[in-house]
Amino acid sequence: MEDKDKKNEFLFEKVNYKILLIGLGVIALGFILMSGGGSEDPTVFNEDIFNFRRIRLAPTTVLIGFGITIYAILKNPKKA
């Protein structure tokens, strides 16, 4: 009887999965912010690859997303 109860139990709670999805969305947003800035002609240099959005904002957003996902994994809702 106890084996059936163990089968239906998830690894995380519902709150953990919500936080995890938010973190994955933030990571995806960071990678979207990093995209673009290329040049149509490979012999022409485009300064847009060095703007604030691609150098500072996007990597920071990705790191924040990783932090959120780590928090979602480590959060124990049964504790408090």
C-alpha cells in the first residue's frame, strides 16, 4: 500500500515548479536580449555588438535566472 503512495509523490511542490519556470523564462529572456547585432556583410564591423544590452544587461539577466532556478531547487516548502 505504501508503494502506491510513493509513486504519486512528486519530487518538488507546486510552488517549486512555478519558481523554476519563472527562472527558465528569465534565462530565455537573457538569451533573447543577447541575440542580434550582427552585420549582413562579414567584412564590415558593427559596433552594435558592444552596446549595454548585450554586454551588461543580458548576462546579468541570465545569471539572475540561474539564481532563481537554484533557489527553486533548494527551497523546501515543508520546512516553513
